[in-house]
Amino acid sequence: MINTINISLPSQMKSEADKLVASGHYASFSDLARTAIRKLVESKYEMWIREAKADYKSGKTVALETPEEISAYLSKFSK
């Protein structure tokens, strides 16, 4: 499904975006916007991965290896 949105940009930002499209870095302004949003979303997930790895290395995590361990862990939150 494609959604169409309208955005307001400062003149300088729109001008820079137009230059990127005109120079062939992006096929269109929509392509530029999709790429920018995708990169922001990916960076958020990459940050979570880095935090999870740091927590694992510092011993702040627990490895749940069996369905029983998972069920026991999740049952703590359903009370």
C-alpha cells in the first residue's frame, strides 16, 4: 500500500534535496525521503542491537534456551 503525504520544508532544505535529486543521487524526492526514513529506522534498530550486545557482555541478560524457560520467564509478567 502506498500512502501520499504532504510535508513542509525550509527553503534551504528543499533546495539541497532538489540538488541531490538533480545530481542523480536519488530518482525523486520521494526516493530521497524513503531512503532517509529507512536509514533512521535502521539506525534505531542498530542502536538496540548495540545496547543488547553491551548488556549481554556485562552479564545483564539471561539466555532462555528451552520453551519451558521462556514460559517460566514470561509468567513473571502475567501476574
